[in-house]
Amino acid sequence: MTFKEVVDVLNALLTPVIAGTTVYIAWQQYQVSRLTLKKDLYEKRLRVYQAFMSYLGEIVRDGKVNRNRATQFYAEASEGEFLFDSEVVEKADELYKQSIQLWRLCNQLYPSDGSPGLPVGDERSRIVGEESKLLEWLSNQDSDIRELFRRQMSIQERRFPSLVKSKGSKRKKA
């Protein structure tokens, strides 16, 4: 084989090698973009989860609801409508409605305008009982919310195989 023939063969191979390299680089950029999108989505979902847990923590800690804080929670949680399925949105609605109901009951017992609340008697006892049930319900929501978000945010191999590959792990073919 002469030098000219070798150069001709190399010239013929150069175009496919460049094309293959370009395809490989494009594939890698696609993978990086996918992972970046997943990371950004996870961070936004985490903020919604933190809004839920922070709000519940305040209610449990204080034993009451601040109406302005309830409105703030609802605004923070409303972003979940675009990030999660309807189950999270329904949970935010339920949590907001129950906490506003707790605020109303507390306001009947201890009005925010400083006026005297309900006098001691059957009506006050009924309101205190409802308030206690709502506070207990709200206190028990943390595990439900944690599980709800775990299902939707989990970074497991079945959801994000390229994020959690480990050395020596063999993935099953579907």
C-alpha cells in the first residue's frame, strides 16, 4: 500500500469519525441537560415540601394558627400545582382549610380584637373539643405528608437510573 492510498483511506475515515464524535458529544450534552432539569425540578419540589413541613411544625409548636401564615403557606404550596400530581394539591387545600378552621375556632375562644371570648359553658367546651380534634389531626399529618412527598420525589433507580448507578450494580432488563 502506498502512502497516497493510506492518506486516501484516512481521508475517507475522517468524516465518519467526526460524525461519530459529534453524535457522542451531542448525546452527552443531552444527558447533562436531562440531569440538570431533574435536579432543578427536585429543588423546586423540595421547596414545596419544606413549606408543608415548616407550616405544620409551626402549628404543632404554637398550638394555634396565624391567619397570615396560613395564607403564606397556601401561596408557597400553590407552586406544587405545576410540579406534582393532584394528590399534593389536594393535600395543600385540605391542610389550608383545616388550619383556617382551627384559626376560626381559636378566634372564637380568644378573639384577635381583644374582646372577651366565649364564656365558660357548653358552647365553649364544644369549641375546645373541636379545636383539640383539629390540632390533633394537624399534628398527625407530618407522616402522611412525608410519605406523599417521598412517593413523588424519591430518587430511586427505578425513577432515575442514571442518577443512582453504583459500581457493580446490575440493572434488570424490562
